[in-house]
Amino acid sequence: MDPALNDISDLDDHDLLLGGVRDRIAASQAQARQWARLVEFHRRREADFKARQTADPHFALTARQATALEVSELWGWSEPHARRQLNIALFLSTWLPQVWAWAQSGQLDSYLATTIADHARHRLKGAIERWQFAERITTYLHGRLRDLDGVALPVIDVTPKQVRNKLTYELNRIQSADAEARFRQQLADRGVHARDDDDGMATLTIAATTDQVQRADHRLTLAAKELRAGGDERTIQQLKSDLAIDLLTGRSGGVPLPSYARPIINVTVPIQTLMGLSDDPATLSGGQVIPASLARRIAAEPGSTWHRMLTDDAGTMVALSTRSYTPTAPIWRHVVANQTSCYRPHCDRPATLCELDHLDPWPAGSTSTTNLQPACKTDHKAKHSPGFTLEQADNGSIRLTTPAGFTHDLLQSQHPASDHWPDLPEIQFSATERLAALSELRERRDLLLGEQQALEWEHGWAASLEALLPC
């Protein structure tokens, strides 16, 4: 008998947790079957719509109206919910066939499939953009498939935040001009809003650019820790709230800040974006995507420091090392730029807020960029706890094994990149020549982009989508 069918109190830790994976797959398959039923019922109503319209031209329901009405009444859904689920199912089955197949098999969680469809269907315009998106998101998800002992098919292993970051990045790449316009509009609409809550409490929200909000939150956190170290018994969150209100209401002359503390906003951005040759987006530590104009704005701020990371021919960062236990500043910058989050695949803690952990303990293991990884306090502690092991697999990847017997591959962070780099014209060393060269490069970029879209429209992307995955 399948261990998952026994009383769960009789299962060991491994089978107890593995049963949860099977439950998730079964739930995703059930949701996908409902989507398939919606699509089929909608297809049938589309097929007989003309006959129904001919029989009764005034009261014939459209295929969407008929589907939403029938389903909402029988399945106990509200009509808006039925329409939304139908739209999700139609988009996935029509434009993202491989994502649809993964959802049907249960390999892709239905919540993640919904997130992908909702982001894409509201943003993408026309067939070309949808084909481009389908190719990129299919490639990304295929790279996140992993095998689990006791599970028949590999499952896509990625967190909702990682999916949202990837969606934002790819949609902003495809719609770089629109992304800039949306950012400018959001910036123009920034403000402060107060909302009354229950029991005498209220909430104050401040809208600003991502880097400014991160700086403010980082400073409040450090100030709260300073007060806690001095004996204040309030929690960190209570102190952050009280410090912010004290500043805004004038009750405090300043926020204490340790002398060593400086908020770090780590931005990874293609050089083409900084030069204005491309509007491809950048990313912050932790994976959050920002538009090109904000990256250029951060770069232009007084006090901003930018570091060029050296890579080899394969695009891998060149290793740095020191003989001491404590990493040098260049090594720290290298590690947090190369690995933007905590080493554990499902931890989204930004690398800039993590500790640096030696994969092989020092001094046997070197203090180098190849032997260091960002680790939040909890995962750093877990790594050294009994039952947790890190080891290098035959293919060179690092694998984490948990006390319950599960193995997880540690994936390297993806970095923003741009392919907008035509052949350079001859550039002299005068400022005039450089400005002229940049202007020519921008003109070539726009020309090539138009030619690429025309070719994609002429030939279609169906063949390229089929070639993405092995048979």
C-alpha cells in the first residue's frame, strides 16, 4: 500500500513530508482539470453560437457569458470568479502550451500558473509579444524542473516571489518603452496615505522609489537594533514604528545610527542600460526588478559607487581570495553581486543582508569567492545543525540535504543581461566622437529592433517554441 494512504501518524519524517508534495500535485491537477473543462465547454458554446444567435438574435448569450453563467451556478463560484478562471485557462491553453501541459500534469503549481497568466494577459499586446514571452518563461521554468524520490514526474521548484521577479523582468524587457512610462507615472503618483484600522489603530503608507524605501527601512532597522542593544525592551518592529512616528511628528530630533552602518542598495545592471543603448531592466539584491531609468537615476546620485565585476570568456566571475577568515571588501562585493539571495533556493533574503558562509569550513576551506555564499542567520545556523549537509555533485553543482532525507540543488542567481550591442564603429578618444558613436549605436538598436519584430511576425515562433524542450 502507498505510504501516503496510511495513517499519517505511522509515517516517518521523509514519507510524511513527501505526502505533502503529492497532495500539492493532486490539488494542481484538480485545478487544471477544472480549467480544461472550462476551455472545452467554452469551445462548444463558441461552436453553436451562430446557430443560437440565428434562433434568437436578441437573447443569445456569447460563449463567455454562457460558460460563466453555467459554471457559477453549478460549481458555487461567483460570476466574476468564473470569468477570471475562464480567462486564465484560455490564455494558458492558447499562448503558453507548455505551461498549460505542466499545469495539467501537476508539475506546475496552479497558483504559479495563475500568477503567470494574470501577469502576462493584462500586459502583453499582440502575438509577437506573447510569442516572445512564451519562449522566455518556458525556458525559465524548464530550468527549474527537479526530480524528487517517490514522485513520478519532475516538479517545477520555484517560489512565488522568484516567479514574480522573473515575470516583471521579462515583461519589462519585452515592453521596455512601456515600462519606463509606467515607472514615470507611478513616480508622479507617489504620495502618503492614512487608513483607519480597528481598535484605535491606523496604518500610514508612503510610496517612493524602491531604493529610497529600502534605505529608509534599513536605517530604521539599524536604529532599532542600536536601541535594543542599549537595553530597550520593545521589539524591533515596535521600535521601527515608534522611531518613524517620532521623526514625522517632531517628537524626536533624530534616529540613532551605528557609525559603521550604511544602507547598501546593490543594483546589477547591464552596461548597455547605463549607457542608454538599451532600456533593459536591472535588479536589486534579492531579485526585485527596477526599470532602466531608475537604475540610471541611482547611478547618477552623489555618493553612488559602481564596481565592474570581471568575468571569464564563459561569463563567470573571476575568483578572488584572501588568506584571512574575514572576506575583503572586494570579495564581499563579488559574492553578493554574483548570488543575490541567501543560498537556500526558497529563501529570498537579499544577499546584502546576509552573512557570508564558508562552504568548506575555514581554514581548510579558503576565504574566496568560490568558497563563500550568502546565508541568512537561520539558514547559516541550519547548515551547521545535525542532519544538514552541503556537498558538491558530480556535475559541479552544490546540493543541500536535510535531516528528513531530501536533496535540493542550489541554483545560481540569474543576472540581467542585454543583447543590444551592435558592432561598434571606430571611436576616437574625444568627447565629441564618443557622443557621435553612442548616437549611432542607438540608431542601429532601433533599426535592428524593428527588423527583428518584422521577421518574428513573418515566420512565427511556433517552431522555436517546439525546439525549446527535449522530446
